Amino acid sequence: MDRSSRNRLTERLLPQFPGETLFERLARSVCRAGCLPRKELYEAWEVARRIRRRFRGGRVVDMACGHGLLAYILLLLDDSSSTALAVDRRIPKQAAKLAVCLEECWPRLAGRVEFVERDLIQVALQPDDLVVSVHACGGLTDLVLERAMMVRARVAVLPCCHDLDTGDMGGLQGWLDGPLAQDVLRSTRLRERGYRVYTQQIPGDITPKNRLLLGEPLSP
């Protein structure tokens, strides 16, 4: 199966996920919802697994959340996060259908994810939040990082759509390609603001924009 496909997962693909692992159960719920590209399932799953290996607990704040799948997976992987806030300027109408399918399979998730249509700059964050974002386009990734750093919350982003015309590359483009230069500077800004930085990658066969940047504030 092509994990990078933008084709929607539908009930027709249920036989592709016959097992009882957490991922296969999740994939079947997404297939029943019939609203997500295959790529987004694999992206959210791989990002969430890596986040939970580093960061436990706290309210999950999924910025530029789309259908909110990442928020749900993070709650599934760590029940000590009691709630999640899924924020986007426009929540897709079918996000509600995905929520119903997931909550039917895992009733303990019911009522724990709140969807909010709002500009990211308007979201009130707290120091114990876990702020996450998958493929917030261009400068939105920088906004997510900045908002998290302002309150010294933990943060994890998978950047995409790097703006090579106006984005800061720090003069590194002579050594590094533009998108990598921008991501290096993002990690440097986190370190300069007193964060411990972790850099990882999700599998490249899912997306070439696969660099995962995680940061947690150092103790005062």
C-alpha cells in the first residue's frame, strides 16, 4: 500500500487492516469515516508515536488541526492527557464524522477533544500544554513554535511548505537547501530560548517533508 497516497481511505479498504493492533483498529475507524487521505493517517500515527516517546501528559493543543486526528491519537497513546484542544481557522465539516467513528470504537474518548475555529494567535496556552502541529504551512509553523515558547510549553512540529522567498534561512543556503536551512534555524531558536531540542524523522515514503522538531523547556 502506498502510504503517501492522497486518495481517501474508505470502507472499501477495510480488508487492508484486518488485525487487532491499535494502528489497525484506528485505520478501520478512519476508513469508516471516509474523509481522510491515506497519507494523513500515516503522518499522524508516526508523529504521535514519536511525540509520546518523549512527552507524556498535559492538555494536547493541536494547532492547524484539520480533522483533529493527531489530537485523538495522542490521547489514545497516553490516557494521562485528559483533554485535547483542536484548533484551526476552519474545521472541516467531516471532522465531526471522524470524531463519531473514533469515539464509537473508543468510548473513553467521548467529549475529550474540543474543536475550536479560531486564529492560532488567539489560542490561550498554558505551560503544561503539549502543543503540536503537523504540516502547518510555511510561517504557521513558526507561529506555533513562538506561541509555545511564549508560555514555555512543550512543542512538536512537522514543518512543510517552506517559504523560500520571505522565510529566514540565516545565510545557510550556501551549504544547505532552503527548507533544511529554515528548519535548522527553528531548532536554533528553540535552543536560544532555553529548550532542549530533539530532531527526528518520520518515514520518507509517507512524505518528503518528514523532519520532526520537538522541544521541551529546560528547568529554570
